[in-house]
Amino acid sequence: MLMVSTTGKLAPTTEVIVGSEVSGTVEQVMVSYNDRVNRGQVIAAIKPEFYQAEHEQAQAELAKAMAHLNQMQVAERETLREFERIEKLRKNGAASEEEYNVRKASYDTARATTEVGRAAIRAAESQVNLTSYRLKRAVITSPVDGIVLDRRIDVGQTVAATLQAPVMFVLAQDLSQMDLLADVSESDIGYVSPGQPVTFTVNAFRERTFQGLVRQIRNQPHTVGDVVTYTVVISVANNLYLFRPGMPADVSIQIVQEQQATKIANAALRFRPPLPPDLIRQQIAQLTWPTPPESMRVLGGAPTDSQPNAMHIAPPPIEPSKGTLWQYEGGRWKAVPVWTLFTDNRETAVVASGVGEKSAFAVEIGKVDADKNMLKQVIMMSSPKNRKL
């Protein structure tokens, strides 16, 4: 089994920050920490006197604009009547052309003035709508059904909504389903995919192991020093409400599962016998590797139902690579060709004829114990400074 181990932090699936769009003094706070709230429920209120007066002033300006429009319409009707009278007299030759033009200009001016009055009413109505909106925003309501995680205001506190809305509450929509945000390094992220099973532990319940499922791999990198990590979002069921937001977790993401793989310690693959380098190269060059095994398919590999339209990059299968083990047999070192599959940085899964059987490498290497001098050489040659040819 190939696992990616990392750490993460539990967080609500949806976290909503509730602020205020208007400034003022907090008059009431109806909820506190851990209270359940419903969408549309009043959770706080700002003193509305200023916004109430502003709204009433806007309504008065609207009434004034409507009265002016009525006056303008009366004047327009009067100029229209005079214009129609002069127009009839002109047709009968009883009115001059100049008098007709004067009445026509007066009527056109009255119509234009009436249009200005209508525009003023629209502006006044817009101002009434704006002040009504501000007045309503003095009452803070919950945008979601959820629970109060944080309350940052008290009665009497002044909030100033200038460049950005001040934070008043932090709400979590539903704690029965949470996200585990794990930071996976760029060296391990290549084979992490949505749908992979996850196991994790938290300090509060160290004796228990919990399950999760990879839902999303975010493309935004996080760089700390020279370490680049990517956030992997893991869906976690919290039906018993054991988890709380912010809890750290030790995470293991299952990448590959192979029940019949033979595991060899990585030190055995790095080991080189106490032989001349030229002889070692010659033996390796003469090896014939068996037919390579099939590529190993990575678990998951498809977007989850909760992210059907998310950008998805399917990880490639894990290709086998050539490796070499050494047996000490009949007083001689013998190279054994193997195919390596995957590693957990301690052991590597291998495929080779004879490896893993009772008479094979794992037992044969024990024969070195019979010769203490040879064992000393083996230990010396397997140290990091002597592994390179």
C-alpha cells in the first residue's frame, strides 16, 4: 500500500463572515457563541434613528418633487390650451404668424419643464429606495442556516463601514459535514486524486482512526521558504459532532493498494557489496530483467459528485522501474534483477522471480551473519557515504 502522509486542519464546509453595510452604534445582539441560527433570523441591530430620519427626508423630497410636477403639468395644459386657440385663429387668418410662434415656443418650454419634473421624481424615488435599503441594513440577519462560531461585537460598540464591511459574526453552515484541509508537498501531489480514501487521527481522539475522501486538489500553491505545498480538500462526516473547526489532524492518503506485493527495505536496494566498482558495473550490465509487470493504477482518478465541473487532472499510472538486489551465496556476491513498483520511503514493493520466497534474498542475506568480517564490510559499504559507485 502506498500512502502520502501529511498534516491538515479541520474546517467547516461553508464558513460565512457576516458584516455590516452601514455604520452606527450596535443597539442589540440577539445571538452568541454556538447558537443555532436560521436564514433570515435577526441576529443584531444598529441604532436606526439616523437612517430613519434620512429615509423620511427622502420621502419628503419625493413628495416635493411630485407637487412640482403637478404645477408643471397644470402650466403645460394651460400653454397647450393657448397654443390650440392661436392655432385655430391662425387658420382663420385672425392671428399673426409671430403670435403663433410665441405660443408654440411657450408650449414646447412647458413640455420640457414637465419632463424635468418627471426626472426629478425618478431621482427622488431612487433616493427613497436607497435610504430604505440603508434602513433595512441596520437590522443584521443571518444569510444561512448554521451555528455561530465567533461573535465580535457587543451592545454599544460602534461599527464603521467605510472601505470594507466590519466583521460582526462568523457562521458555519453545517458542522455535520466538514472539510479537512491537508497541505501536500509538490513531491507527493502528482498521484493525489479526487476519490482516494483517507485515514486520519486527531489529538482529541488519538486512539481512534477516522475515514475521509479526497474531494478536491486546489491549484493555488503555498510557498514557505523553499517548500511548495498544495491544499487537498478531504470530505469528512461529522455526524457525532466529535470534530471542531481548527482541530489539527495527521493525515494518510491512500494512493495505491496492492495486496500481493513483496516489500524490500529501501536500504537493500541502495546496498552495494564490497566489490570493485568495475566488477559491480559488469555484473549489473550482464543482468537480464524479467518481463516488466503492468503499470499500477492509482486509486480515485475521477471528480466526486460534489465537484462535477471542477478542473481535473487524472494522475498517470505508476510505471515499474529497474532495481538491483544482492545475494551472498557460495562465498560470492550475486546481483538479482527486480522491478520496483512504489515506495513509502521505508520499504519498496518489488516484482522478481524468487524474491519474497523463503530461499530468496531476505533469508540469503542472513547468511552473512556467519562471517563477522564480511558483515562488518557489508555495514561499512551500506553507509550513505559509500553507496555511490
